[in-house]
Amino acid sequence: MSNAVAAMRQNYLFLLFFVTFLRKIYAWDKPCLTRQANTSYVCVCSATYCDEVTREKPKLGTFYTYTTTQDGLRFEKSFNLLTQYVDDSSEAYGDCNILEVDPYTRYQTIEGFGGAVTDSAGINWKSLKDLRLRKNLVESYFGRSGIGYNMIRVPVGGCDFSTRPYAYNELPVNDAKLGNFSLAFEDYEFKIPLIQEAMKTSLEPIHLVASTWSPPLWMKDPSEISGLNRLREQFYQTYADYHLKFIQKYAEKDIPIWAVTTTNEPLSGIMSLGHNNGLGWTTKGMGKWIANNLGPTLRKSPFNVKILVGDDMRFTVPLWFNTVLDDTPEALDFIDGIAVHFYYDDTNPPSLLNEPLQKYPGKFVIYTEACNGIQTTPPVLLGSWERAIKYLKNIIEDLNYNVVGWIDWNMCLNSEGGPNYISNFVDSPIIVFPERGEFIKQPMFYALGHISKFFTRGSQRIEINRQKCCNVDNVAVVTPDDTIVVVLYNGDNKHIEISIKLGDGIAAVVLPPNSIVTVELPNFV
């Protein structure tokens, strides 16, 4: 062993002692009030106590780590000092454990992260009678001490996570001019109040994505809420106006819509998948509707709203982008990006995400829905570490394939995984227990937060030399504050030592077994 490496080891041991001392004298936020559940732990929040984590901007020569583990750590924050890189440092850190970040090689710009405000989410939020408890839930997602959400998806009308099937302007039938269009009770009572509270709490403007599950039945052939159906061509313009009127009604409540999607999961209306509210499309029909109706209607309006095509699973990306444009090339003038759902991603290659970008580099890809617990018993699995890691690995993979953002499904559900009028119950990062005056944060919440809190809007993904790194999933960005953030996942049952190399500096990080670690250091190169 060289003298340089021996000196580095000695310095590292001193720094480790120094940092341990510092951590004992600093008060690091509010820790998780843990409760063991299944394969990990949940964090319990009441009206008077909820765990918090604040983000610290590292000064030159320092870095911070935030660690979550299967065995109970949640965002444990640690202050650390950078060390000097030497050529034979692989002897100190291991041959394959050096991750070299390159802030000069940049990829997509991050739009943001968030969750959906469905009727069910609003119902569950309002079921918490203590206003302090409601505030804690919104703060957990959107506040300074929360995980930094800056996006929301909202259904246009009802969806399966409603207590009834409904749309707007259901009567009178065949009202092509939508003379009776108004929002529903659920908008005023559940969705709008939660969105407004999130907007007041968020550190930056919230970008809302609006998606229609089904228009009123009279627009469809046959006139059914689910199953095989199509939009009647005589109502193509009416359906475009339907979106515009929704945008106008929300604007009247000072809620701007950032983007609309071209109907939630249109494949379900072609193949009759499940009993969800739905509307089927052919690729020719969708292209024609975008080019002749939706696109011109929104572009001529006073609202600057993006159009996201697809809003369906990853394997449908070629169908709802490439084939739509092959059929109707003029639709490209109105399409800003493609929306994707995470279901079945483990059986479909992530390279599909790049298809819209290869020929049309000005477009972007964003994930607009994800959840665990679909068609499982029980749908809600409190404390599941495996479900958290499924989220995390998917987000890391998606970001490394140029996705600009990731929106979760329901922001909160009850212990059953609803309400849901067709009993299509699923899991959620936050589960409410109004009868106990509490809600719990699942491991999924922290998996999301390790990225959403730190990959702020305007961050750019940067290159990492992954060839030298042992079995650790990773992704990195440079933030608008000119810091470097690296997210690491260690799925082994043992500690792994990782060295993040930036220029001549090394951030030496120990990843506990089965852990997620976010590292933030100044960009000094």
C-alpha cells in the first residue's frame, strides 16, 4: 500500500470521528415516529407531530447524505467532508466502487414530481377532522420540510377513484355546445380545496396535468362508461371544447392547468381492459382529433396549455406517438410530449421511452401515473419495502432514459385502498386513519422523496461513469443551485463503500444494507 493511500485512510478515520461528533451536537430535523409493519416500518403522523427533513446546501469542501433503510432509518441526514482524490485511490475504495460524475455532459431538464388529487385523495384528506393533521399531510408532500412535490395530476370529471361514475354536462344529451357545463360537487368539495392548499404550501408553482377518463355518455358509441367504445365523430369538436371549459372553470378558481392528456389509457377502450371509466381511440381518430380540434382549440385560447399524447403504458408509446404521427403528421404541431404509465414496465424495455425523442428531439416524455397493489390481496401492504424499491428503481431507470418527471397516483388512500366505486383498490405512499387521528407514511413515500426533494425543477441529468461501480443503481443531476445530487440504491444485505468523484474531490459514502442514499455536494469543477 502506498504512503498516499495510507495517509488517506488515516485522514478518513479522523473525518469519520469528527463527523460522528458533529452529528451528536446538531439537531437534525424531526425524526420518524416509527411503527413496524411487514418488511419495514411506517412513520406515524398526528396533529401535533410529523417527521420532517430540511435540505441543507453544502458549502465548498463538504457534502450531505440523506439515508433511508429497510431497517428503519428515514432521511437520516449526515454532514461530511470531501477528501482529495489520488491516482491509486482504488486501493482505498475498491476497484469497482468509484462513481465519476461529469457535470459538463448534460441531458434532459427536470420538470418535476408529484401525485394525483383524485376524488378519493380529497375525500381521505378531508376525513382528517383536525385541520393541523390535514396541514401536516400537505406539508409532507409540498412544504419545505416535506419531499418537494411540484406537480399534480387531476381527473377531468370522475375516474375509478370516485364514489360514482360521472362526467360534466351529462344532461341534456347531445348538447354539442356544452351549454350546461359546470364542475361537479367533488371538484368543489374535495379536489379544488386540496389543490389550493398544496399551491399555498409549495415552494414553487405547481404544474397540473389534467386527464379525462370518460366524457359524458352521449358523446360515445356505445353510450357506456367502460368497455369497448369510441367518441362519436360528430362530437370531436365538442370533446375539445369540453377540455377548454374545464381549463376555464379551474382558472376561475386561480388554478392554472399546465397540460392536458389525450384521454387516460385509451387502449382500455380498444381492448375492454377492466371496468374503469374509459374512452377508446384509433390512432387515426386520435391524430385527426388532435390536429383538427383539440390542438387548434387550445392554441387559440388564452391559456398556455401543453398537449400530452398517450397517457398509457410504456409498451404503447410507439402506438400513441409514432403511429399517430404516421397517420396524421400535422398533429405533431400540437403535441408537446408523451405521457406514460408505469404498469408492466418490468416486461418492456426502457428504450421505448426514447422513440419519441429520436426523430423529434423537441418533445419530452413524462410519467403521469404509477401505483402498487393492483389486483393483489391485500392491495394496501403497510410497510412494504419491496414496493418502495419498485418505485425507486423505476424512477431511476426512467430518468436515465430522459424522462423529465414522474407523477404518482393517489396522494392518500384509506386502509382499504379506496374509496373506489368499482373496488379497484390499490396502495398509496400515505394511508389515512381518521378514526385514530393519524396518517402513516409508507416506505414508498421516502423512496419518492429521495428524488423529488432534491431533483428540483430546472435540474439537468448529468453523466455518471457507471462502468466502475458495483451493483448500485444510480442517477445524478446538477441543480439550479449549482449543486450535484446523486441518488444511490444498495439492494445488497451488506454495506457497500462508494466513492463519488467530482474533479479532484471524493465524497466517500457508506451505503448501509438495503438502503437509499441521496448525496448532495457543491459543483466545484
